[in-house]
Amino acid sequence: MAHVLVTGAAGGIGGAIAEEFAARGDLLTLADRDAGPLTRTAARLGGGAVAHAADLTDPGAPAALVEAAWAANGPVDVLVNAAGVYPSLDMAEVDAPAWDRLFAVNLRAPVLATAAFARLAIADGRPGAVVNISSGSALRARPGGGPYASSKAALEMATRAAALELGGHGIRVNAVSPGFVQVSSDCNPVSAEYAAAIGANPLGRPGSPRDIARAVCWIAGPDASWITGEVLRVDGGSSTGALHLPRIWQPGDTRATPLAAAPAAPTEGPTA
Ligand SMILES: NC(=O)c1ccc[n+]([C@@H]2O[C@H](COP(=O)([O-])OP(=O)(O)OC[C@H]3O[C@@H](n4cnc5c(N)ncnc54)[C@H](O)[C@@H]3O)[C@@H](O)[C@H]2O)c1
């Protein structure tokens, strides 16, 4: 049984990650900003999941969280940094407080939590795994998403840098990069129009938080023991290219586009 610390655990993807680890019999420490929703998530999981409210915009909070989880429930084996904010913020509108708030949650918190985790694991001579939740935005800018995309691109580089330095201590650091998955979020609301526009992918079905959670469990676990510094894109193939563009055709070419003819992929596959 592993001890798994998940930030953003009251959220859509963080909650699904916590559920997936709990279903495998792991011990969970759950962290999020507000105690109320977090306690409800912990109650849903049952079986001794511990809730820890922490506002990760506080510079001292990430390290304090890891240390508290370690002290209360024993050594942490897996750290999942899933807390994140994705406000709509144009590059012409951004100011220092908005930029700093976004980067505090999306970049500084996972980096500082990883540092605290690494210090404790190295002191104890223990291996471990960190999984950062990135985004397809790390690869592609989109209107209103520049600061967010910048934070996730930086998080992917921080993932590789930490993997490089910590591998010798048996600590693997990877990222999982979700494509768009619908969550019900007070913190990160998106409009129906946006959800419809961003949802298309080559596999032809929407992703679910559980699709992301299963990938996180896999990359944190023993079957991925020779993988570090990797960014696993779990997005129905949406990062492969520009699906919305028409097929290139020459004058007089009357063929239908292959995408229009492609059958829809089956719904979510069997559980592993
Ligand atoms: N939903 C998607 O389509 C999608 C796609 C790519 C990446 N992501 C990433 O997945 C992660 C989870 O997002 P989600 O879609 O489940 O959203 P969500 O809003 O449901 O979850 C985010 C969680 O982070 C917590 N959080 C925010 N600020 C915090 C702070 N200061 N301190 C502590 N906790 C804080 C929120 O309270 C919330 O519970 C984020 O890192 C997000 O960037 C989401």
C-alpha cells in the first residue's frame, strides 16, 4: 500500500485521481484550498483518507503540506500535483497580481512541493514518484489562455529538470497532460461554447477525469519504473495536430475528407 498525496483533490481531475488510487487500496492524503469540499471528497473515499486544507498561493504552504502529510501518515510514496487554475486572461490585460497568483498555484506550488518531497525522501533513503498535471496548453497558445499556457509549459520543463536531478535518488518525476475534460468547477468555470469548441479529438469521444486518473496511477506505479522526465499526453490524440483544418485538396479533387468518413471510436475501454 502506497501513501499518496494529491493536491487539488476536491476538484474534478484531482478527485478522480484520489478515487483511482483509493480503489487500488492506497492510503490518501488529500489537499485543497477549502476544507468543506475537501472533507466531502475524503468522506466519499472512506477508508481513512485524510483531508488537509492548504492555500497553495501561500509560499510556505507546499512544503508545510508535504511535511504535515509525512508526519501524520508516514512517508509519502507518490506526490500528485493536480491543483491548478485556468482563468481567462488576455496577454494585453495581464497584471502582476494576476500573473503571480496563477504562477503561484500552477508552477511554484508543484515545484516547492516536489522539493520538500525530495528532501524528505532523500533523507530517509526512500524512492518515490511525482506526477505533475500539465495541459495541452503547454504546446499551443490559445486566446485568453496565454498566462495559463506559459505556466504549464514551464511546469513541463520543471518536470524534466527535477527528473534529471532526482533520478539518482530513485525519485521519478513525470507529467500527465490532459486534453479537455469536462469538470464541474467553481474555481475554473468554462462556458458551454468553449467546451464544444475545444472538445474535438481524433478518437471522437470526450475524455473523462477517470481517463486522466488511470494514466496518473500507471505512470506513478511499478509498471512505469524506467520512465522519468516524460510528459504523457492523455487527450484522445488532440495534440497530434490541427483536426479542425480541412483536408488538403487540389483543384478538381472531389474525395470526402477522411475525418468526415471516420467511424466514432468506442466509448471508454475496459478497466485495466
Ligand atoms: N479539465 C481540463 O480540461 C483540464 C485540461 C488540462 C489540464 N487540466 C489541469 O488539471 C488540473 C485539475 O483541473 P480541473 O479541471 O480538475 O479543475 P478543478 O477546478 O475541478 O480542480 C482544481 C482544484 O485546484 C484547487 N485549487 C485552486 N487554487 C488552489 C489554491 N490556491 N490552493 C489549493 N488548491 C487550489 C481548486 O480548489 C480545485 O479543487 C489543473 O492543474 C488543470 O490545469 C485540466
